[in-house]
Amino acid sequence: MEKKISRVKRIKGELRVPSDKSISHRSIILTSLADGISIVKNFLKAGDTLTTLNVYRKLGVSIIEEKGVLKVKGVNLKGYREPEDVLDMGNSGTTTRLTLGLLSGQDFFSALTGDDSLRQRPMGRVADPLRSMGAKIDGRQNGKLLPLSVRGSSLRGIQFYNKKSSAQVKSALLIAGLLAEGKTKVTEPYISRDHTEKMLEAMGADIQIDRDNEYSVTISGSKKLEGIEIDVPADPSSAAFFAAAAVLIPDSELLLKDVLINPTRDGFFRKLKEMGGNIQYLNIREKAKEPVADIHVKYSPELKGIQIKKEDVPSMVDEIPLLSMIATQAEGETIITGAEELRVKESDRIKAVVDNLRNLGIDVEELPDGMIIKGKQKIKGGVVDSYKDHRIAMGFSILGLISEEGIKIKDADSVFISYPEFYEHLEKIILN
């Protein structure tokens, strides 16, 4: 589907964007390990999270929906059922990597595949440390690419240095650690999203967190987990697109309700503030051990270029493409480095952003691990290739709102992966 986004006068209103994708995935995967029933409210229904729901049903987990609330009946660590067919992971890297950890410690055989994009994404980063725990994982390119096969086996705890600070690697190893003998310790140079350890702690896992110098999490195997109630807050990655629109479009003002502001996830909002964005957190509270706020955003005419370095990346990895688009409207240069992880997302997001910005006539320099964006530049308009990547499609849609001639987005329906109602919500707040 191709969609044209044209210039608008202003945006105004209130929005509750869809629920958080990361917490929604984990609300199924982790509660399925419990001995008992968990209640999940405000579960995100989008492409990736529905993949998780389907996969876990195929593994024998009872997940019932009543009046929009999910009841997940846990199977107690090792009570999963051998799947009758290959598990299709769709486009979801989170489902794949976390489930690899879980399947490694079961006592049956399983096979996993995914769509064209997912079959190109690196799985060795999870499969290799799992193998050192005793996992039997095989597949393309020595088990580095999907399709993969897993012959469940007895696992033993390990100590692992997670040098890329990947939340998916950490989560896969903590899940495998639950099923392993002994203790599993994951250390990382900068803390990555910590939803897995927060949720496991709430479920009664034997887990220790150490923040001295570097961040490390240690989990002990075989501890029975209890069912919990989870109310999933709004996704900061989805809220970011509308915050960007409010900052860029004259006379705009938005209130984004119920947004997760976990410090491992709100780097985008902190950096946008540093650029001169008019952003406030209101009504700060806690939901399921996670900090939540309503975010008030207003038009910010005096944005300035900033630097994003390696240590900033984990807390805003999904929003860096969007921030680079905002940077086209900031005075001076914005320099992004240490973000090579963007090259192995749903698309090579560095290349996707740079090529598309150049096609729109924007002066931008590509770096191996990031980019340099020159501000302040006029957005004339043109055609953008989303590379079927939801975040590229949504980011350039926001840029279309301030373009002179409008921007056509190819494969705009890719937004379904994380935000099915994106264009509907956009229409709701536009005032022309």
C-alpha cells in the first residue's frame, strides 16, 4: 500500500497510543512459565505480538480472552507441548530470540522460521551463548540464521558478557537460566531494557541485580514462578512519533496518556528535551513495577543539533531513525555514532534513513555506525521506500506533515507490525 502524507497546519489533542510491544511480548512468554494463571490487561494486538500469542498457543499454553483481558494459564517451566509443525515467527525478532531460550531447556524437538526479513536477521548472538549452556541448536550458516531447529536438552548456568547490551540476548539467557542447573549471570556495559528482570522478580524468581560499575543480573534455575496481573502501559516507541509531530508543527500541543517512562526506554524523550523540545512528564505513577506518565508536548521552534553516542543507544535504539528526521529541523549538526545495531533491524535502518533523506534532498552523511544530519533544512517532498519496515514508514510519515509537496510512503501498511491504527490516530489529531 502506498500512502501520501501532506503538510498540515497543526496538531492538537489527547492520545493513548497502543500498549508497549516489549512488555506485551513478555506478558505472554514469561507468564507461560508460571505455575498458575496470570491476567494481562491492555495487551497490544499488532503483527509481532499476535505472533507471540499464536506461537505459545501452539506450544500448549492456554490463553483465553474475555472482554479484552487475557488469561494465561502457565505450564510451570517445563510443561510445554511439542509443536506439531514448524513455528512461524513472522517478523518478530523478540518472539524468536526469547523463545529460543525457552525451547532450549524443554525435552522435545522444535523448528522455527520467519518471513524474508527475519530470516536475514542474526540469531547467532543468542544461539552461541545458549549452546555454551548445553543447548542443541542448528540451522542455516551454522545455526546463525533461521530456519533453526532446537532439540531440547539439560542446560547448565553460565556467566555471559553481553557486550552489545542486547535486551533480547539478556532475556533469552535469563529464560534459559530459569530452566538450567545452577546460576546464570548476564553482565552488560550499559543497561538494556530491563522488563524481563522486572517481570520475573514480580513473579517470584530468584534474581539478583548488581549495578556496581557495570550492570549484571543473576538468576537461579528451577524456582517455581507465580502468576501475576499485568496492566500494559502505552508504548514509548509509538508515542515518540506523535511527540515528534507536536514538536515540529507550529502551534501544536499534545497529551500522550499512560506512557511507559522506564529509564531504559525513554532515551528519545530525554534527547528531544536536550535538543530544545518542550516536553513534560505529568502524573508520574507505577504500573506492574514500571514507571508511567502522561507526556505533554508542545511546538518547539528552537531545536538544536546534539550528539548521540554508544551509551545513549540502548535506551532509544528504535527511535534513532525518527530522531535523525527531527534533526533535519534543528540548528547545526546532529551526530549519531555507536548505533551499528540499526543495520540488523527489520531493515538496515541507517541505510534506509540516509537513502530516503537524500531522495528528499536532505544533506546527510552516512557513517558505519550512524550518520551526521545537517540542519536546518527544507523538506520539499518526494517518494520514500519504507523497506517494509514499520518504523521507517511511520518516521517519514511524520516528516510528510511538514513537507512542502507531501511525501509518498511505499509499503505504508508495514505499520501493522507495531501500530495498526497509526494513520487513523494521526487523522484524529490533525487540525487543518
